[in-house]
Amino acid sequence: MIITKTTEGTSLTLVLEGRLDTVTAPQLESELRSSIDGIDKLFLDFTSLEYISSAGLRILLSTQKIMNKQGGMVIRNVNEDVMDIFEITGFVDILTVE
């Protein structure tokens, strides 16, 4: 998975490319841990995210909890396959998806 990071003031955008699964979830978790201090708006761009597993969903849930205290988190450009996973798991009701 490739993660591209852009920071503008207290806003952070991470563009994820590839698969967010058991192998790559620790990479995202590490990136988020080192990047979200002082951030009040987190944007995750899923334009090039092909797949998300339960390990990826766990990272999103834990990050959502942190960002609820700091500001907010928005997931953008979700493809149909990933959106299906969000809908089946109920994450579409928990996360802000644009």
C-alpha cells in the first residue's frame, strides 16, 4: 500500500493506494499515530484503495474514536467494492463518507 500525506494547517489528508488488509494495516496505523497529533480534520482519500479487510476497518474505527475528540474524520472517493463492505458491516452509519 502506498500512503501519500498532505498537511495544510490543522488538516491532514492521507491518500491510500492499493489494499488495506492484515499486511498493510500496521503501516497505516503507524502513519496515523505519528501524524494526527494537533490535527482537527482528517481526510482519507480512497480513490485508489482497491480493498479493505477487517484489519483495515479496525484501524478506521479506532481512528474515528480519536478524531471524534479532536475534530472530525471524513472518508472520500470510496469505490463500490469498499462501499459494499462499509454497508454490510454497518460502518457506513459510523463513518462520514463523501
